[in-house]
Amino acid sequence: MFIDDIVPPICYYCAAYLKEGLLCEDCSNQLSYIHPMAARSRRDGRFLFLWDYQGLPAFLIKRWKFNRDIIARDVILFCIDSYLSEFKDEFADIDFVGFIPMHPLKKRFVRWWNPASVIARYISNKLNIPLMDVLSVRLFKPELHKIRDGDLRLKKIRNSFRIKEDALKELVAASREIRLLLVDDIVTTEATFKEASYTLVKAVNNIIVKGFVLCG
Ligand SMILES: [Zn+2]
């Protein structure tokens, strides 16, 4: 006897009864992603993102990040997998995949639980692009996540990142232009993303930073 014979399956998000699967049709539709062209025009080409930060996508990321929910993680990775297959060309010129780190004091965000890190590894594996552990967090600013104003956030976050020594050596030694895909989970004010890119561009001459984000 299977569990479905005793308890009928319900949608993971809205709890509607289902015949099969994990999500009902309405909820599945919430996961159709934003086309790269639309994402680019909405964020001035600064990064690609899959979804707006709302509804089911926001729910899944929070479940993954704060509740360590592996179902939420796997649903997101499944979506990323099909996005990468569909828009492979978007990643054709990338030399390295990196990610925005979380502060090491946040023990619950060990490397396997920081979505940005897991997604970067996934992209690296799937598209066969080397992973570069490129940044570390230098300053811990616990109040930062509460600041919603973009300019103020950018001011506060200034100099928060440091390029890791090995990565810096490799980047500086490159004789040609390097394109780095920087992965993050959620970008709202862009302050973190801008500061991370700025840190890299300031230190390395021939680097172009492209972004890949779940919710933008
Ligand atoms: Zn549903």
C-alpha cells in the first residue's frame, strides 16, 4: 500500500487536492520563468533572474534558506535545470561561476545550505564551467538586511567583500578578458550585488561580471 491510498496528495503550496505530483496546475504556472530578454530589459541588463520575489518562488526560497526544506530546494533546482537547458546560449561565454557568500558566523548557512552557493555548484556541474570560490565577507553588519533604502544600503555595505587570495591570483594572471557569472538567490535593492561586482571590477582589470539570480 502506498501513502497516496491512505492520504490523498495535496499541493505543496496551496493544499488543493491533486491527482498526482507535487504542485497543482495553478501553482506550477507560478514557476514559469521570466525570459532572459525580459529580465534584461527590466534590470538594465545587469543580471538574469527567474522570477519576481513573490508568491510561490518567494515561498520556496524562504523554505529552502531558513527551514532547510529539501523539497523546496529540489523544486528550485529542477526549474534551474530546465532554464539552463532552454537558455544555454546565455551562458556560452562564461569562464567561471562564483557566488555571493554569506557571513561565516551564520553557521546555519554552511556551504550546502547557502542557496547561492548550491546554485553556483549546480550551474558549474551542468554546464561544465569551472566554479570559483571568489569572495568572502569581510565585515559583519547584522542590521543590514533591515535597510530597504538602496542608496543607504550601498553606503553601509561598502567594503564588505574581499576577493579570496587564490581567486585573485588566478584572475589577475589571466591574459585575456574573464567573464564571471555571479550567483545570488534574491536581489532587491541591488546593493549587495553592486558592491560584490564593484569589489571584483576594482581589483581585476579584465573582468566582466554577469549576474544570475533566482528572484530579482
Ligand atoms: Zn497549488
